[in-house]
Amino acid sequence: MYTVIHACGRQHKVVNGKKLYLERMAHDKGARVEFPGVSFVESEDGSVKIKKSTVIAVVLDEIRSDKVIVFKKQRRHNHRRKKGHRQIKLPVLIEQVVVCDGAA
């Protein structure tokens, strides 16, 4: 069973115990965050049922990704610009997926 959540403008496929890197959000380290989601539950006969779910995740820390160098140059004009950028990411650990009984 897996769940699809909508977080930070993107959809993510998650299961229990998965580590996920999201965009920066206003949460402290160790905070619990809830995301609404849709679960796909496969029954014994092979059919798939769609159910509403809630995903509980724990914020691990705030990290910065590798530096990306942006270099612009206009030839024959002695014009060069070099910039660096490090995107801030929020790693979260999927702690629990709670599946509701009602259909989505």
C-alpha cells in the first residue's frame, strides 16, 4: 500500500518509513506535520481501492543542497557574472499513514 500526498506544490508517492525531501516550510526540527493524501489499497483479488488518508511526518532538520553555479558571459564585451545558489530543503520522515474507511 502506498499513498500520494500533495505537499509544497508537488505530488509525492510515500510509504511508511520513507525519507522525503520537501521545499522549505515553517516548521522546527522534530515537529510533526500532517498531510492529507489518497491511498491506493490493493485487495486479495487484485482490485485496487482508493481511500482517503492522512500522513504523519516528522521534520528531521533543515539542510542546504549542493551549490549550483550560474555563469553568464557576453563574448567580446568583457562582461562576466558568476553567482552561486544553494536551495534549502526540509527532510521529513514518514512516520505513519492513517487510512480512512470512506471512499475518496
